Amino acid sequence: MTTGRPVCPPRPAAGFTLLEVMVASVVLVLGITTAIVTLQRGFQAIDTARHYTFASQVMQSELERLRLKSWGQVQALQDSPDQTVAVPRLAGTATGGFTCTRSIRDLKTDMKEITLTSTWRGYDGRSHSARLITRYGRSGLYDYFYTSH
């Protein structure tokens, strides 16, 4: 039975096709992944900067301590088997993984080279270090060089 009304083709349902939904979901997943990776890299950069700052403060503090020593006292430190430097524990910071070592060697009869090396594990789990090299003459400390890797 026909009713007299013309037969209209069925209208497509309002909404998105399956292909459009799949493309949108892929774009959304890529956007979220990129945001998370960027955030992690930002945290790594902040953590690395904080650790380098702390390492340089420890080494500068040790240099100031060495600046007050006489030639004989520096020679006694060179002869000592203990080459560790005291790392302060600061409240509210995670400085437990820091170590700082000192090595002293003779360059000439009246000049010594002092190398301070701080090491720690970073946010990324890798080992990092910073090194400060200075020269100590009979008349006192000279210039210093700061390297890190």
C-alpha cells in the first residue's frame, strides 16, 4: 500500500562519521602526548638547574674553606687519603644523592692544582657531574675553571 506521499531517501544521521572520529582521536592523543613530554622536559630542566646550582655552591664553599688554609695545610690535605668534601644537608631539599670529592696534585714546586668534582643522579636517573679546577700557589688561590657534563 502506498499512501500518496512521495518516498524521500533516508536522511543521514546528524553527527560525525567513523573516519572523522578516528582522525580526531589520533590528533587528540598526539596532542596529549606532546604536552606530557614537554612538561617532563621542563621538569628535567628545572631539576638540572637546581642541582647544578647546588653543586656549584658546594664547590665554592669548599674553595672558600681552602682559601683560608696555609701551604702546609693544603699539603696535608693532599697527603690525606680522605678526599671527600662535606656536603651540607638542607631542609626541604633532596641533596642526599650528592657527593663531592677533592683531588690535589703538584703542578710545580710552588703550585698545586685542586680539582673539586660534584656528582649526583638527576631527575632522569642519569649520573651528572660538575667539576671546578683551581690553582693554589704559595701566595694563595689563583683562577678557576668550571666544567660540567
